Amino acid sequence: MANVVVVYHSGYGHTQRVAQQVAQGADAELLAIDADGNLAEGGWETLAGADAIIFGTPTYMGGPSWQFKKFADASSKAWFSRGWQDKVFGGFTASASLNGDKGACLIQLQTLASQHGGLWVSLGLLPANGSAASRADVNNLGGSVGLLVQCASDAGADQIPAGDLETARRYGERVAAVAAKFKG
Ligand SMILES: Cc1cc2nc3c(=O)[nH]c(=O)nc-3n(C[C@H](O)[C@H](O)[C@H](O)COP(=O)(O)O)c2cc1C
């Protein structure tokens, strides 16, 4: 079994709930980036030992939160030593609007993984985009690069649509399965 770590920032709990779903699917360890953009003691060592790393951030102003970006910039230490080379990577983001520029945010996560020489895992699920589709369906937002989650701006994390939560769980499963294949 692969060792998967979900490292995420969440300002108001939405991304945290998604991270929990992804971690459940992947049987992964959760690693929070705090409100100052830092990891708890031992966090970098945990990431160094991972077979797969899944990045999570809310979309703020069309990109990752500044706390996530601080983490991303701090990961340049691992970049210098190629510490994350050939690890498996995935990523997700949550935002309030149906579109909300989540795609632009995900591309930044994919680029971060690529800077590290990682192997990016796509969402791998067909979109539910027929006329009968609803927000209770898996991949109703029609993502492909990674996991997209939407929750209304006045709704709490407990109101994230069921379809998005199930999509999150399945994406976690997929990243873990890919990582296990590479581990052999
Ligand atoms: C500073 C800020 C910027 C935001 N920018 C966007 C945005 O660009 N697109 C969008 O759809 N939602 C945006 N939102 C809404 C959040 O993405 C959304 O509420 C998300 O669920 C918050 O996740 P969190 O609770 O994990 O922080 C923004 C919220 C904040 C506080």
C-alpha cells in the first residue's frame, strides 16, 4: 500500500472537509497548512516520506490562498535536492462560484507538482453534464485535471454538495491506486 499525504490549507473549513473526503478515499494522512502558512513540526519529513502528495487549497482571487503559496515557495528546499522527484501528485480546490476560476488554481497545483518532477494524476471520471444531471452526481462540475468542489458563498462546509464529496472520495482512491502501482 502506498503512503499518501494530503497537504492542504483551509480558511473557513470547506477545503478541510474536502481534504478529509480525499484522505478517506486514499487512506491518507492529513497535513494542515496553518493560518500563517506553516506546517506543524515534522510536516516536511512526513512529505519527504510520502509516495504520493495531494495538494489542497481554496481558490482565492483565482489562485491558491497565500498560505498555500507560502508552503509552495517553502517547498523549493525539497526542489533543490530533488526530494520529491518521481512522487505521485494530485490536487484539489474548493470555491464559491460554479466556475470561480478553479481551473486556473488547479493548473498552479499541477505546475508545482511538475516543478518537483512529479507524476500528476488526473481526475479520471466522466462528467455528469446531461440535462438530468444534478449537483448530487459525481463530477457534475466536469473537471479533468484534478478535483473541483463548489459550495455557495453563504453555505457552511456541511452543505458541500454530495456529488462533490463523492467525487473527492473517488479521486483520493484513484491517486492511492496509481501510487500503489508505481510502488510495485
Ligand atoms: C479572499 C477570498 C477570495 C476568494 N476568491 C474566490 C474566487 O476567486 N472564486 C470563487 O469562486 N470563490 C472565491 N472565494 C470563495 C472561496 O473560494 C470559498 O468560500 C471556499 O469554499 C473557501 O474555502 P475554505 O473554507 O477552505 O477557505 C474567495 C474567498 C475569499 C475569502
